[in-house]
Amino acid sequence: MAEAPEVDYTLNNPDTLTKYKTAAQISHKVLEAVSGWCVEGAKIIELCEKGDKLLDEEIAKVYKGKKITKGISHPTTVSPSSFVTPYTPLVSDAEEAATTIKAGEVVKIQLGAQIDGFGTIVCDNIVVPSKEEPKDEITGREADLLLATHYANELLLRLMVPPGLLASGTEEEKKKAAAEKPPTQTQISHLIEKVAKAYDCNVVENTTSWLFERNEIEGKKKIILSPSGGVKGEGSPEVGEVWGVEVGLSLGSGKVKTLPHRPTLHRRTTTTYILKRPSSRQTLSEIVKKFGTFPFSLRQLEDEKAGKVGLVECVRGGVVRQYEPSGDADGAPVSRLLTTIAITKNGLTRLAAPPTPDLSKIKSDKKIEDEEILKILERPLARSTGSKGNKNKKKKKKPAKKAEGAQEGGEESSSEE
């Protein structure tokens, strides 16, 4: 019997990009829904449960009857203002289950779907509106934080485009551009820190962007912003890769501390270990079947309380990793954006991305004046493909402050490959 041909899981296979895009559409739909549910007084546990339920429902509608795995690539998490890491409380912890979101908080919503192991994850920030005094505009320090994060994210995405990929001009000019070295991790960190400082914010230490692969959201390459404690990034983005690009900023020092909360977010590792307890083996079996190597919340297990017991040995043996909850060391508000991107020969495609904020409603007396930063923000992310989307985006263009103009100029670049 002939061997089955080896499947190409790279972006060279159009099916791969289709699966990523299908997962991204689901991620976008659920992100929009959960953002709308984030009102003053809403219980975080209920937002997370509703988000996961909607993810499951939407995932069930695609690739029906196909023999491929599909599911949640990141459970719905809603992180309060000073939390740095994704947060998802448990039903069985009464105190945490009662946690609600407060007006004026900067909450971070993170979630994702995966089709055939191709995961897209997205994270967005919103300022929780007040029931009593709903405002149309965001002002003050929250405005500074949102604008700084938006422009830091736009800058980082442009620094992810391989040198020379979008170069125009003569063949010689294109060759010269392609021969340029990509920015070093130190240079990237330095530029992002410049944007943060323009709005009197700080980059959250060790904010990491990862190379995504099939069934893997922490690949061999990573870019670490504001590294501390001897950690360092590795590698540069290249054509044919998918990345989860993350930016985290703080109104405090950007230093991080471990919070006194139970770790509720876990992920299976590639470590093998002979588990002794039947409860541990049962829990691991459920994890492998339901989540593969993608992150999951304890509350997604069949029996949350039994899962808590079963996970103890799994974590101790290293077959499951737990994500320690952490927050800003000063208790200051923290923002976070995460975008899943694909790098193709035509440039960078935002697969799953937070929606572009309405910059006219975020009022700050601060702005970016650094010429180097403004020039990078003017760069496109991709070749214009002349699609309808670009025409519509051009219509929307209006005069704005220089930094906003730079951003508007780059918007056409999210064109699909």
C-alpha cells in the first residue's frame, strides 16, 4: 500500500492560509461580542464562559465532517486593569468568581480559535464605560495609554516586515534594500520604548512576540521587548512565517510582580513523565483530547474540582505548564494588544487583529515627535493589491495630526495577500 503523501503545512500551501483565516474570522467575531459584553458590573467568569461557548459554536460551523482537529487556541480571558497576564477565574473559587469589572478600568480581552492546529490569537484593550456617566471620549492617562499602545503596535508590525520585501525602484535599489540587516532585538526594544515615553508610559518588561507553527504558539523564534532577568529574544521574522505579535504598556514602571491568585491557565508541554495517580492520568488524557498543546483554563475541564487535583502531579512532573498570574508592580493600569500576522511575499497580513481604535475619540495632549518613529509609521505593511478594501480606506482618510497621519497612511497595508 502506497504511503500517504506528506502534507505541506507551510504558507506555500493555500489551504494553510485558508485555515488560518477561517480561525481568525471566528476569533474576530467572538472578540467583538465579548467586548460588547464588557460593561460596568459584569462578572469576569460569566464573560469568559460566554466567550468560550460562542467560540465552540462558531468553530462547530466550519469544516464540518472533515477529519481535522479544531477548537479553541486560547480560552476567553478578561484581565482587570493592572493584570499583565491573561486572567480567567474559576467557578470553584467563590471569591474570584465574584470579580466584576469596574468603570474606567482598562481591561484586556484575549481569545482564539484553531483549525487543524493553525491557531490565531487576538487581544484588545477597552476602557469600561460607566453606567451612570457614559462618555463618548476617552481622556486623561487612559487616553495616553491607549494611544501609546496603538502606535507602539503599529510600529512593531512595521519592524516585522523583512528588509527589502516591499522595496520599489530599480533592481539595484531593490537588491540594496534586501541586503539590509533586519533591526536587532535591542533596536526594536529601543524604538518601542521611544513611543511609550512620548506618552509618559513604560513598556511592560519581557513582553514577548512568538513565532507560531502548527500546534505550537511558542515557536523557535521570539522577540522580547524590554527584556529583564537575563532573558533574550532569538531570530528575525521571515517570509512564510506566522507570528503572534504582542505589545504591553503600563502607566506604572512596567515592572511585573506575581499575583496571589491561583494559576488557572495551563498548557501541555512536550515533556514525557510517567504519572502515578489515576486522577492525574485521567486529567492529562482529557487535556490531550480536548486541547492538544494549546492553552486551556481549568474551568474548561469536565470536572473543575477533579481537574484541580489531577493537575498537581501533571505540573510537578512538567507535562503541563501553569501560567503564573502577574500584574504591574505598582498596581498601575496596563494595556496589551496581540495580533496574529502572516508574512508573505506581498508583505504582512493581519490575520487576527484588534480593531483599529477611533483615534478622534481618544484625546491626549501628548504626541510622537521623533522623526525616525514617524517615518517608520508611514511605511506600508504590504503591497497594495488594488482591492475594494483599499479604496474604502482611502475614502476614510482625513487630515490629522502628524502621528495620526502616519497611521492612516499605513492602514491600506493590512490588505489581504
